[in-house]
Amino acid sequence: MASRSLCFVVAVFLAAASACLSSAGEPLLPPTALAFGDGYTQLFGDSNLALHGDGKRVHISLDERTGAGFASRDAYLHGFFSARIKLPADHTAGVVVAFYMSNGDVFERTHDELDFEFLGNVRGKEWRVQTNVYGNGSTAVGREERYGLWFDPTEDFHQYAILWSRHRIIFYIDDTPIREVVRTESMGAQFPSKPMSLYATIWDGSSWATSGGRYKVDYKYAPYVAEFTDLTLRGCAASRAATACARAPDDGSSTRAMSTTQRSAMEAFRARYMTYGYCYDRLRYPAPLPECTVGAEAAAFLPSGDARAASRGRGGRRHHRPRGGADSAL
């Protein structure tokens, strides 16, 4: 059911985007999943990036020398972006795996960004997932949320996806929507609105990633290998038709809300697995940011924005998480 619902939402969005054509009349929507050589390029890490399965699986690793990363060759203005990811196992404190969109290489002071960040942990503790949204260089205003998971992300591949339109952003895990950011007048330019590339990186986040930097990367467990497959780029490639992307007609599809089933699934996930929310962090934001709608659910969170529940994750284990802060994937 969840998978069919996600497919419907993506299909509706892409139907609206299908008007975005090149001058030759060719659609700007590439195939569902691309081999590495067809849509991506290595950023850093030399031999710490390895291709498998005819380039359809990518391994990036962190060791004492370096991390690794890759990016899409094109930048996109809106679309659906996803990958199936398997995270490193064992002791992963301080390790950060990031799957995100950004245009920081083009707009250094006014960049936009949409993040999935996976934060490693000590042996026996679970990975945490963090999402974040930046617009127009608003890195001083962090919009982080963190979550536990209902599965072990080191045992198998799981899908992580971002659906980005001119009116809303939805983050998904395995077809379940976990976060929706609706564009509001109060957000202004802080809603991402410029073409972005897709990135995947693994790096040493010892200074903050695990218990606020208490636990560092221990390289005796290296290399730490993150595996990516089913890399999906579906959107308007700005390099091929920048003006067409900006002027693509909107038939209202991108403004449509989730189905009742999807929204119920998202609310259930957030009630059970969200461990930090910036909208509830009174220490950072004594007055909630304008887009925050805070209701009775705020009672489930401490003034720090952390969930009151000691266990919000698979197996009811305690999550050790950093305090709120504008931690970027860059």
C-alpha cells in the first residue's frame, strides 16, 4: 500500500514536470535508475570509491587517509531523488554518511540544501537519521529533525528519497513519508528554490556526530563502507533547459497534499521515532520559527527539543544524540 501511494505521488509530480522539455522536444526525465557513469561523477576519495555490478552499485569508504563522495553531473530544479543504501556495521561512532542535495558549489553564500545525514554510534547502539533544510544560505537557522529507525540499516539496503517541488518537500524512508516541509510566505527565500545537484559522501564527523563529539571515529574498525544502489534522478535538468525548468507550467499537482493514508503513516512514524525536532527546541528558538505549528504533541519533547521518551527506535534502545545545531552535510 505504501509503495503504491508513493508511486502515485511521484507519478503526479512527474506528470506536471513532463511539460519541461528540451528544445528538441525530448523529456528531461532520465531513466528511473542510472548507472554511475551515466549520471554521476566522483568528488573525492580516489580508491575509496569503488563501482560494482556494471556501475549500478557504488561503495564509498572512510579510512585514516580520507573519506569519499560522488555527485550528479547535472543540477536539477525540482524532482524525485532516491537511493537504496546499506550502512557500515559494528562500531561506527563519529562516522557520517550523507545523501543530500546542494548548490553550495555555485552559490557559496546563498546556497540551498536538503539533507539526509546518517550518524554512526558506538557498538551496540543504533544509527540515527537526521534531515535538514536550508534555503538561500540560511545555515544560521537549523531545521534539523532526528529519528530512530524500525530496522537495522546495516543488514540490508533501504530506500531513502526526497521529493522536491516548488510548493513542498517530502522525505521518505522505504516509501513511508517521514517529514513534509510546506512552502509558506513566512519562510520566504529560506525555502530551497535554485537548481541543486545530488551528493553522497562518507566522512569523519568526530567533532559532533555521536553524543555531541564525545565518541570519535576509531580507525581500528576501518574501512567503514557505505553501499549505494538504485540511484534515481527524476527531475528537470537545469543544464539542458534552465529557462524551461523555471517556466514549467504548474497544473496544481505540486500543491496537492499527501493522501490520508500517507499522512497517517507519517504521523505514526513521527510519534514513535522522532527523537529531536527544531520546532520544539526552546533553547535555540524561544519563539518557534514561523513555519512551525506546535500543538499538544509538544508535551512529548523537552525544552532542548529532544524527545522525552527514553526509547524511540528499533528494540526500544536508547538513542544518544547530539543537541540541536546547524550541522551541514557539506
